[in-house]
Amino acid sequence: MTAYSFLVGVAVKSSAVLAMAWLAAWLLRKRPAALRHLVWTSAAASVLALPLLTLVLPAVRMPASGALLALVPDITFRTDSTASAAAAVRFGLAAQQTRPAPAHSPIDWRLFPMLLWAAGALLGVAQMVVGGRVIAGARRRTHPHPAQVESVALAEAIGVGHAVDVLEAPAGSMPMTCGLLRPVIFLPADAGDWDAERRRVVLLHELAHVRRGDAGAHILTRLALALHWWNPLAWLAWRESLKERERAADDLVLLAGERASAYAGHLLEVARALQSKPPVAWAALAMARRSQLEGRLLSILDPHVPRNSVARVSALAIALLAIMTVAPFAAMRAQDQPAPQATSPQDVEATIQPPPITRRSTWQPGNSPGTSSSTARRSCSKRLSSFAKRVPGGRARNMSRG
Ligand SMILES: [Zn+2]
């Protein structure tokens, strides 16, 4: 398996996984947003696991049609004949058995898409690293926000079992959550001037992300996008994941007892007045994006939308199950159909019976019976040698001696 065939295989299989995730999310469109977000997170985890599984799992060879083989010839494994090349030439079958060797050019054109893919992926990962470092620096430099005191009771109300640090961000910046192992909430310095209800719903929303473990899902989905930046399905997965994540957090806030109309009003005002800027936005979970606002508000205000959450343990189990499900898929390799037997010279084991020797045909006056027998043996031996030479890779067993 060459690097090119490996990448083509990963691209095809990842696209299939993302397409299946899209289908699953569509089928679950009337179910809670948390479930659809789990589908997209599991798809991202599966897409990230696919290259590793392809490398470590033994290949399972699957027959493929000629059209696919023509499209991606390097993805296939060919069946080797056990006959020697010399034997094939002797039988005049070389032209049917071997493909013409490709003409070698000084530069392999496949290098360009591979380098382009790698460059885009590196750029995406670099963006994540820069965003993470900027946030880490902000965490070190800033100090606790006065709203930290209010967050303790709210964390308990929404089901977060531990205290979460609330840190101060520049005035006018979007509230956000970040951090995988020790999540923190950034609130703008001017949040102290908001009315208490807005501060409460904003804190509840950010604490909902902490309870759901959305920082981990964010990293997985962002990594999947970075590695498959050229794939429109990866961008679809990214946008849908963000949308469903925010809706799932909104659902938790409403389940905690907030009035839908009041919450929608505060969300609208936060999205209008505040904004997040890169590079922090690359690595953090911003509270509101204007592009998603309309759908979110409709979902918040619709009393018929199911808002159940998914327990973290169940979510982890489902994501692991999804990865295990794609394992056999990762092991698959396309393989061309074996050539028909008639055109494939294989090792031949020939058993040669000499013609019956009779006195009538070989005896001449003056010859003894012994002379007749040795003449027949010599004749048979010559015919046997001649036949054995014509059989490729074959063995001849002279039955006349045994
Ligand atoms: Zn949010």
C-alpha cells in the first residue's frame, strides 16, 4: 500500500462515514439536539480513527468492479499468479497477464495533491494550537470575575458536580467556555452591569457546555475538519455540530427552569452586542453566532421540541461503538476479480502414461524381447522429456518406470 493509495482509501471511507452521519442526523431530526450532536461527534471521532485503524488492522479484501479499479487503480491489491514469468512468455500469455509498466516521469503528479492535503491539514492544526496558546495565556494573565460567586449555586442547579472558574475577559467580548480537563468560563468585564437575570442565563448556558463536556467534542470535530479541510462533508459536519451543540446547551438551560421567551430575548441581545474574535474563537465555545441565531431562537420558542439530554457515560459508549463499527470498514481493501482459469497458466502437475507396448508393434526378426522393451523405454523417455519442457513450472512423473 503506497502513501497515495492509503490517502485515497482514507478519503473515500471518511466521506462515506460523514455521509452516513448526515443520514443518521436527518433521521433523528425530530429527536433532541443532544442526540444529533452525539452523531456528529461520533462521526468526527470515527473519521479521526479511520487512518489509524487502516494502518493497524489486517486487510480484508473485497471484490470491486472494473469501473472503480479504473478510477482508483492504486487502491487495489492484485492477485499474483504462481506461474513464473518465463512460463507465461513460453505460453504466449504475457500480454494478457501483465499490465504495461507505467512510463516513469521525473516528477510523480500524485505528490501535488498529497502535499496540498498535508499543507491544509497542518494549517488547520496550527490554527488550533495558536488558539489554545492564546487562551492559555489569557487564563494565566486574567483574574476571577465577580460573577464567580453566583456560578456556584448555578453549577449545582444545572448538574455540574464541581466548582468552575469564571474569569474576566475584555469588555464587549462574547461569553465563552474553554478547557478540556479544567474548563473555565470567560465573562466580559462589563457583565457586572447586566441585570441579574441575563447574567444568570448566560452563566447557565456556559455551565451547560461544561456539564456536557463540549470542549472535548469541539476539539474532536475541529481536528476532523482540519484533517479533511478539502471535503465539503467535513465542513457540513462542523457547521451542524456547532448548531446542535448550542441547541443542546439551550435545551439544558430551559430544562433548568428558565422561561423560553426571556432566554431567547437575552440570547438575541448578547448576539447583537457582543462578538468573539480570532484566534480565541478558533479554540473556545462562543455563546452565540449570528449565523445560527434564527434557528436557535425558533427552537427555543417551540414548545414541542424534545429537549432530553444524553448522559456523558452513554455518549462515550455510543462514540466508542461508532468507532468499533467503522473498524471493519477501515480494514476493507478493494481487490480486482481473479482472472479466468483458462488464461492463467498455473503450476501443472502432469502424469504421463506411455502408450502400451506390444510385441506385435516392436518385434523384428533377430531382435530379442529384451531389445524390444529397451527401445520402447527410450522412445517413451524422449517423449516424456519433450512434454515436460512444454509444461510451465511443471513436474513430470514417468509412470513407465514405476
Ligand atoms: Zn454556547
